[in-house]
Amino acid sequence: MNNAELIAEAPRLFAIVQENAEGGWVAAWGLEFGSGSAEVTGPEGGSGLRISTTSAERALWYFAIDKSARARLVWVEGEVVPEGQSVT
């Protein structure tokens, strides 16, 4: 599998960020899969928050219910190690 194939198949990482007059914070991290599903967990991981839904946009909807803070979706782009290199 080459890098282009791997990137095309990889889930996309996203954050749900909430903001109010005092500042902003990461409310959740998620992965969106090409199969029409997304998995979301709280910023610390663990069992406190877990959402399975159809997309990152749908996950955002759950956080937009809280009217005390504005919620937004942020796609996180990562760096790929060039082909032929490995991390040990």
C-alpha cells in the first residue's frame, strides 16, 4: 500500500471546539470514516463521553444543543512520514 492509497482510506481526525465569552476549549475528538460513520470521545478519552453517529457534522449537532457555548467543527490535518522512512 502506498501513501496515496493509505491517505485515501484513512479516517479523518476532527475536533469539536466550544467557545464562550471567556475562551474556547476542545469538547471532543473524533474520527470520521469513509463508510458513513463517525466515532467521538471526550478530550481526555476514557469512558466519560462516547458518541457513534453518521458524520462529523452530525456529531457537531450534539454539542450545538448547549446554548451557553458556540460549537464548531475543526478538521485536523496531520503530517505523513515520507515513504521509505519509518518511526521507531
